[in-house]
Amino acid sequence: MTALDVLAPTDRSAAARESARADRSGWSVGDPPDAVVRPTTVAEVQAVVRWAADHQVPLVPRGAGTGLTGGASATAGQVVLDLSALDAIESVDPDARIAVVQPGVIVADLDRAAAAHGLRYAPDPGSVAIASIGGTIATNAGGLRCARHGGTREAVVGLDVVLADGSLLRTGTSGPRSVTGYDLTSLFVGSEGTLGIVVRATVRLQPQPVATATVAALFADVAAAARAVRTVTAAGPVPPTLELLDHATLAAVDPVLAADGGAFLLVQTEGPGALAEATDLAGLLRGTALRVDVTDDPARSERLIETRRGALPAVQRLGRVLIEDVSVPRTALAEALTGIAAISDATGVRVFTFAHAGEGVIHPLVLTDDGEVTPRVQEAVDAVVALALRLGGTLTGEHGIGALKRRWLSDELDPVARTTLHRIKDALDPAGVLNPGKAI
Ligand SMILES: Cc1cc2nc3c(=O)[nH]c(=O)nc-3n(C[C@H](O)[C@H](O)[C@H](O)COP(=O)(O)OP(=O)(O)OC[C@H]3O[C@@H](n4cnc5c(N)ncnc54)[C@H](O)[C@@H]3O)c2cc1C
């Protein structure tokens, strides 16, 4: 084991091992990992991966540790490969509208670097200020602007990936389009550190919108808000941001607003016609909403977006929650949200729900019993997942499978699909050293 220390900076302190034991889901199992290795160059990553393969030591890649499914959680007998020191923005090319970044770059820092050129990085997870580019690529993170601009996969042009044997794979092309070979870039996006280590990414940037406008609407209940989502999406192109908060979530984030209504919808439009589009949408919503406000003041818009971003931390302050992340077809959103409320009533378990409604991604936060996952809490979670699958949805809209969602994989994927995933894993990581027990 000592040889690892000469390959890259290695921390075996109790504090470092303890902090790498869990991600933001809080999930961990057993004792902390044996060591945290923090390479500063791609060559060091390659050397560490080769060492792990030679010694059959499982490696758990870690970006910023903000994941919500235990994907970066590590335990005894494993070594954590912390990519946070590879944090250079290597280039921003305003003409080609691409940036080349190392995996430890925080998403908001890339966005700020792009802003200096009048550009932006479109993927905008709620964790934009704390999540790393490598982690968001490994989980194919979604976010608040995905309904129109796509998620992380749509923003990634090419990757440098250290494979399980230590070799360096380059995927993608510098041109706008290519169909040479299999789409390896897409294969690694969302692979949760199980197929290779992302050590560099070439990502798309896009022009910042000339204007934005925001509609904030309050409804009597979550069903009315969900129906309003359909009204908005039926009216024309899906707005970049279309976020929904149920009453319990709203009460946790903004008790004053929650006193006046039962659910909150936030719509953001952008481009030269942003205000006119927002005003039109507000007109449509006035038919069923209790209250509708429109603003094109950037500061007020940002405050409203912050209300939405604050949802998860606000609920987490109330106690330990299980963070679910199902997704359903947009047309089934109302049925899903009312079904989740019914599950909460039937089990007596408090569920706080918010949604990237434009994409049908729903986050039901299931409150544990004083931190314990009791049978009734588990029953509520199982029922939420079963509901989403019954409505034609999926186990995870954006957080990934990690360790926590594997138990439902067979409910969604048939044996052929699961076997195919394992064949890909076996082909790329025959010794099973990269993030074992996660994702598939
Ligand atoms: C307040 C809050 C809000 C959030 N909002 C959103 C949201 O809106 N949308 C969303 O999708 N998620 C959201 N998340 C979840 C989380 O931020 C994302 O999953 C994010 O992509 C994780 O990035 P990270 O750098 O923290 O990765 P980590 O948690 O460190 O790792 C995540 C996974 O990626 C792997 N990994 C990390 N880096 C690499 C690498 N370089 N190469 C290979 N594998 C790697 C890890 O092994 C692990 O499997 C939120 C989390 C919080 C706490």
C-alpha cells in the first residue's frame, strides 16, 4: 500500500478518510476508506489507476461529494480518488464557443469564466456553486435550465478518460459533428465513475440571453400547479426553467409565501421576446392561479430562482430526508404529484416534493422517523418509485443510481438490458476496480 504515496499526494488522516466516507446523501457503510489520494496531474491519475489495477484495490472517484445517491461514498478496503485538485479552466474559446476544463472545476466557476466572454455554460444544477464538472459529467446532471437546453450530456463535446488499465482515451471531435465509431463520449457521461476517470472535458458554451423574464405563480394546490405546467408547455416551446414546489416544500423555503397558497410555479423565459412571452404565459396562468407576478428585473428574478435553489437545503434542515429523484412523462405530472401526496397521506410519512416540471423530473424528499428508515418510510419510498414506473417514468431523472437506487434496477430494466450494462462494464473494467457496487 505504501507505494501509493509516492505516486500522488495521499492523505491517510482520520479526518480525510471520514470526510470521503459519504456524499451529500449521507449514505455510508462500514468503516471509512483506507486513504484519499488527490492527484495533481493526469499522469498521476494514470499511475494511481494502474496501481489500483495491479493491487486489485477498488478506487472510488470523487469530485465535490455533492452527489445524492452514495455514488462517491467509500468504505474500508477502498481508496478514494479525489479529483478536486485538477481544477484548471484550461481554455475558453469564444469563437468556437467551447471551453476545455479539468474535472475538479466547480460548475459556477466555469459559468463565470464563460460570462467574461458573454457566454454561459447551460447545465445549471441546483448545486451549481458546489458541484464539480467531473461529478456532473459522471452523473449526467440535470438542472434548472435543462427543459430547453438539455442536460450535461448535451453540453459535452469530448472527454479525456483514464481507463481501468491506466491508458488515456480521447473521445469526441473538435468539429461540430461526427459519427466516427461508437459514441464514446455519451457512454462515459452518466457512467458514475464505473467505466473510467474523466480527467478533462471539452464543453459547449452558448451566448448569454439578451434578456430574461420570470413568472411566479401561486396555486391552491399541487394538482392545480401541475395542470398549469401542461398549460405552459402546450402554449409553445418549453421555457428553459419551469419549476414547481408543493406546499410542504414552499413552507420550508418561504413560510410567508406558503401562507397564501398551496403550490408554487416558477417559469423563466429568455431571449429578446422574454418579457412578452412571460406576460403571455402569466395571462394563461391567471385563469387558475391564486396570484401571478411577472418581472424582468434580473435581481428579483435571481431572488426567485434562489427560492427554488434553496428547496433542498431548507427541507434538509427539518430532519434527515431520503432524496428521491424519479421522472415521469410531462403529461403524467399531475397524476404523479397527486399520487405522491396520496402516498404521504396513506403512510403518514411527510413528503416534500419539488420538480423540474419542464422535464418531468420530480424530487420527493421523504422525511425519516427521527433519522431512521423505518418500515413505513421504506413503504413510502417504494410506493413513490413504483408509481413513477407505473406512469411510464424512470428511477432517476438526474441524480443517478449510485449505491442507493440499485435495488430497484430490475423493476425498470429487463434482464437483457442489465446483462448489456454488465458486459460493457466487464469489457472496460475487467477487474472491477472502478467504483464497484455502484450504478449498475
Ligand atoms: C443542494 C443540492 C442541489 C442539487 N441539485 C441538483 C440538480 O439540480 N440536478 C442534479 O442533477 N443534481 C443535483 N444535485 C446532486 C449533485 O450535485 C450532482 O449529482 C452532481 O453532479 C455531483 O457532482 P460532484 O462533483 O459533487 O460529484 P460527486 O458527488 O463527488 O460524485 C458523483 C459521482 O460521480 C463520480 N465521479 C466524480 N468525479 C468523477 C470523475 N472525474 N470521473 C469519473 N467519475 C467521477 C463519483 O464516483 C460518483 O459516482 C444537488 C445536490 C445538492 C447537495
